[in-house]
Amino acid sequence: MPPVLGETVGEVRRRRGWSIEQLSKRSSVPARLIREVESQSPTYVPSETNTVLLAETLRVAAGPLLEERERLFEQWHRLDIVR
């Protein structure tokens, strides 16, 4: 199974020595949303735009993060339909 989006973002952020607030300022993605991503919230899937902004800011390849985002979105959408 590929790395989880939130794990990747959190790991790279910590490796750079950045707080969530610092990543938020650098990426223009609200800190609240970064917390949702990193905590792997079952009720939040980041937009494609925010995923790309985080990837670019962290200097990681956007492709794998977008693939993981799409997988999470499909999973979230299926759960929403079941409810």
C-alpha cells in the first residue's frame, strides 16, 4: 500500500523542522486543513489545489500525493453514498 497522504506531509514537514503554522504560511494552505490532512481525518479530503500547494512547498513529487488524494476521495465518496 502506498504511503498515506497525511503521513507523507507530516513526515516531510517535520524533517524540514517546520511547524504546521510555518507550512501554512509557506503554502497558503490553512493550518486547520493541514491538521486535518496529517491526522488523516475520515471527513476531510484536501482539494487538488491544496495537495499541489503542499507538494510544491515541501518539494516532493505531486503525482503520488494526487494519486493518494484521489484514492481517499473515492473512499470518502463511497462512504458518503452508503450513509
